[in-house]
Amino acid sequence: MSQPALDLDFGVARAFVAQARALLSTDYLPKIERCLEPLTDEDLWWRANDQSNSIGNLLLHLCGNARQWIVSGLGGALDQRARQTEFDERSLISKPELLTKLKGTLAEVDAVLDAFDTSQLLNAYQIQGSEVSALEAIFHVVEHFSMHTGQIILITKQLTARDLHFYDL
């Protein structure tokens, strides 16, 4: 790992990592859990068309992304991600299994971030074929999680509206 190019205020660095951990575990995860509550396993794999992703695919994708960028990229675990399989999956993986996978991934991410030496936040890491700082990697995962949480909320609204026959109006 290369040395940081700039000095970093360690209080700011610790606050950044703490906020990232909080957003993932106490903001985005509960929103996703609330979305999944009324949905069946079949609903989780519904897609508007063949080019769209299902909630199930998005959950697998969130797990793959967070593991690759944080658990492997920053934490040093072996990167075994096969990104395209996250989108190609069509089997009905159950809601409890998907939630267990998501929660397990976020627990691993949280453990890596909890142990992360914030003095290394500006150090460079090789992730997904690019050199990025740890700060960029963490910011990417939080931003990526936020975006797909929004998609899950939107799909859930489409599914619940469909069930209420709002599309028939």
C-alpha cells in the first residue's frame, strides 16, 4: 500500500468511518427490511422486464459490491466475486436467506470498518481493477448502497401498487 499524499485529521477520519458504518447498518438496512416485510419470495424476484433487476438481484449485488470493496479490498479477504452472476440469478432464493446474506455481509463490512486504522484512509488499494483510496472505497460502498436502497424502495412501491390495482386506474 502506498503512503498517503496528505495529512488527515484523525478525528474527521474516525467520524467519516463511524458515519459510514451507521448509514449502512442503521439507515439503509432497516429501510430494506421494511420494504421486504410485505413481499413474498416471488415478489422479490419480480422484474418489470428482462432488462430490469429484481429486488433479489439487487440484494445479491449489494452483498457482492460491499464484500469486494470493503471486506476484500480493505480487509484483505480473498475476492471471489463473480459480479455478473448477481444479475443473472433467476432462482427463487428465499427472503430469509437473502436477508441473512445481506445482514451477514454488513456484519463483515462493519467488522472491517471497526478495525480499520483510520491513518490508512488515504492509502491506495487495488479494488475492481482500479487504484482507489480507502476513503473512496468506503464512500463508494455507502453511495452505492444508498442508490440501490432507493431502487428497492421504488420496486416495492410498484409491487404494492400493483397488488392494490393502482395500475388499473
